[in-house]
Amino acid sequence: MRIIWFRVRAALQGRAGDAGMSTSEYAMGTIAACAFAAVLYKVVTSEVVSTALQSTIGKALDAPF
């Protein structure tokens, strides 16, 4: 009875038999996350961003209280 209810509910929602991501979808998500991390690493370690962060931190530490 429980299996029948699951199939009826899945059919009504328009995704019969789709219980989650497949292995290829996990692989594509992992590749996309790694690519995003690589781009973010390059941006954060660039000279322009490094100089801006050092300047901002320096100004924050030198602020009078």
C-alpha cells in the first residue's frame, strides 16, 4: 500500500521515479564547485585584492577608539 501511495504522489507531482540526483549530476556539481573554488582562489590571491585587504585591515587596526 505504501509503494502505491508513493507512486500516486510522484505521478501527481510530475516526477515519477525521480528520487534524487544521479551519479553524473553529483559529478557535474563537484566539478562546478571545484571550478568556482579555483576562480575564487585566483581572485583572492591576486595582487589587487591582497593590497585592498591589507589596506582595509590596516585602517581598521589603526582606528582610534
